[in-house]
Amino acid sequence: MTKILINTIYRATEGEGVQLGSPQIFIRFQGCAIGCVNCDSKDTWEFKPEAAMEMEAVLAKVDELASEGRWPLRRVSITGGDPLHPQHVPALMELMIDLKLKGYWINLEAAGSRIVDDVFKAADFISFDFKTPSTGVRTSLELLARFIREYGHKGQIKAVIADNADFGAAFEARRQIDEQVGAHPIPWVLTPCFSPGEKMPLKRFQEVMKLNEDWGAPFRVIGQQHKWLYGADAKNV
Ligand code: SF4
């Protein structure tokens, strides 16, 4: 019997990126070894054995939440934690196959640290992070270029921007990638940082938009709508 480490499964409207505004069922994995300094989900880091759920229970919970409204939802977002950590991948793959058989459209949140081809092929949409300096983590530009070449037709690149240095790093990454890969239609999305405990960072948001305007608009600036509505500390929204 397959078990998966799960932090939570909940129903909500996508609050960030180009899928903003789409209601879906979120499956949040428990366990991440990446360690972003400004992570807003640190409760998902520990690989807790007590978080293990039977695959059947996960699927049943997804179906139950999907059927709550007057018309069933058919969208799932798999997030974390880091669902692509090698410890999760066998169960993740099984979960994705089962969800596809049930007719769900699957969004996968990838931390930008690895590509797992079988998983990426099974996903309908992939959000791939470019880690900026404020995260304390680095995304390989070679990996990013490969993601764009092979999966860019069904993905977005997302970068959290805390300050000018983050914007500069994203801009330089985009410039180098454009040189390597050539013109590509994948959207690059900047997410102005909105950390736990903070009030709505209006000034930061305005500055990120202004930087993008001043530097030729290579990005789309999309905030975290769920945090505007419910606050930066709210969970499962
Ligand atoms: S990859 Fe995601 S869950 Fe893991 S530390 Fe970074 S932001 Fe947090």
C-alpha cells in the first residue's frame, strides 16, 4: 500500500502566477530539503513519518473536496514542501497517474532545483522557480534553459522579488537564457515578496512594477492575491 507524506489537502482559489483565480484542490506535500530563507511554508520542511497518508485516502479526500460545490472541480495543484524530492517521487508519480485516470488537470509546483522527466511529462502545467538571492538558494541556468526548451510550452517561471538585487538577478538570468534558448513564449512571473508577519507590502509591489516598466517589461508582475485577501499568515487559502 503506497503512502505519501502530506502536509494538507484543501480547496481554494489559486492566488499567484498565471493560473491566478482558478479554483482547485491543493495537495501540499510534507518534506522539503531546499531551505529557502524567505519560505512561507516552513511547516512543510520536516519529513515527518506521522504525515504519511494512504494513497487511497489522498484520492478520496481530493474527490470529496472536488465535489463540494454545485459542479465538480477538475483541477489539482501539487505543491509543497518539495514534491520533487527523491523521497516523494515514486508516490508522486503514482498519485499523478491516478489523478489523470480520474480526469483531473494537474498543476505542479517545482522548486527549480531538479527536473524529473516522468513527472514533468505527466503534468499539464508546471510552475518552475527561479530562486533569487533573497532566497539564499541558487537555480542553475542550465537547468532553467532545459526546462524552457523541453517543457516551456506548458509552464511558467516564477521568481520571488524582495529587493533590487533580486530584480537584477532575475533580469540577468532572463537575458542569459534568451541568448541561449532564443525567443520563447513562456511567461516569467515576478512575485513581490510578502512574508509571514508582514502587512501588505504596497511600496515593494509598486517598486517591482516600476523596475519592470523601466527595464523593458521582460516580466509579468503578479502578486499573491490570497495574502491580500486573508493576510500573509493564513493557511489553506
Ligand atoms: S522550495 Fe518551497 S517549501 Fe521548500 S524551502 Fe523553498 S519555498 Fe519553502
